Amino acid sequence: MKLSARSRYATRLLLDLALHKTDKPVRTALLSENTGITIQFIEQIIRPLKKADLIKSARGAAGGHMLNKPPAKITVGEIVRAMEGDINITDCLDCETKCDRSTDCKTRDVWKRASRAMETELDSITLADLMSAPDDDSQNS
């Protein structure tokens, strides 16, 4: 399974907001400059993040976006769920009717266990953890 660009970029965007360490909104243009994400894509990413209460926005001359809770309270798992929905590596875990073998599939439990392991790991990593992680240019997301 590959995470969509929306999940990766949303994580990058929220991390940038966390790194600003300010109680003032950050303008979309500055977020774009800092993250390399286009303004248009940021605007698409912002909507589900606001709906999930991960960020709040302010309009006007001093407007922009800011985290809605402390970085230590926002997990990567929350971000991915806000952007993707459930964290499942196969479609049959999202909806049993997507596969006519779901009820008697011998491998479905493997995909479920792998999905839960990934979800547990993503839920264990906060923005605060990422803020203190060493830079590694070989792992650009």
C-alpha cells in the first residue's frame, strides 16, 4: 500500500505549522514556500484537516492556518485517517461486499493484522516526535 500524496503532504503541512511555534495563523503562501506544496493543493488538503479539527483557519489580512491542538496531541495516524479514511491495506477490509470471498478468505486476517500494525505504528508517532527527529535528506516525503 502506498499513502496518497494528500496524506504525505498533509503531514508535511501540519509539521510545518507545528515548527512555526506561534499562536498566529500562517499564510497559505508561506506554507507553500516552506513545504513545496502548491497553494491549490494546500487548499484541497486544508478542508479535511479542518473537518477533523486538526487545524483552524482565520480570514483576512492577518489570516492563515494554525494547529488546533498541541503537536504532541496530533498523531500521524489521525492525519492519515483524515485524508484517507480507515487505514486498511486492502479494499475488502473497508467493505466485505467488495470481495465475494471475504467471509471465507484464508488470507484476509493477514491483511487485517498488517493494517492494524501499521495503524498502531502511525498512531504512536506525533507531530512533536517529528519536530525533534533528525533531518534525513534521503527520506523526503
